[in-house]
Amino acid sequence: FISDGVILNEIVVDGQSLAMYNEEACNFVLYADLLWLSFCNSAVCMLLAINPETGGYVWQKRLEGMRWISEPHFHADKMFILSNEGLLIHERV
């Protein structure tokens, strides 16, 4: 994976490499100096915020029971994600 010129050799979530997911399942967005990643596997979707310089997770959220989620969109301290259950809105506190 390449983000803003930084090569990430592998991203591991719950002990599994994201390399096993196809490209359509993973959505990347660079926002506020973080690499935001959304992906789904079976009935679990994940949203991660990753520091691209260290590869460490800054934030993660597991979304149970969803079949798909879009990449996050940001506006005025809010994050918007479209899912099979509708629009999810997370507000920064």
C-alpha cells in the first residue's frame, strides 16, 4: 500500500494481514495527517486511523453486523460513513 509517498508493506488487524482482502474491500483516505482505512470481512467492518510515519493505530472502531462501509468523509469535526445500514456520523470530542 502507498500513501502520500510512504510505502506501507503490511497492515495487520486482529492478527490478520489486510493483504488478504481485495482492493475493493479496502478504502483509504488521508486526512489530518492520518491514514484512514475502512474495510469489511464477513459481518465485521473496521475503521482505522493509522499514523503513516510509524504504522501505529491512533484510533479504531469495529462495526459489527454491517456488510459494507464506505471510506470516511470529513467536514467540520464530523466523520461521515455510508453503510448498508445508512449514514453513520461520528463527532470529534
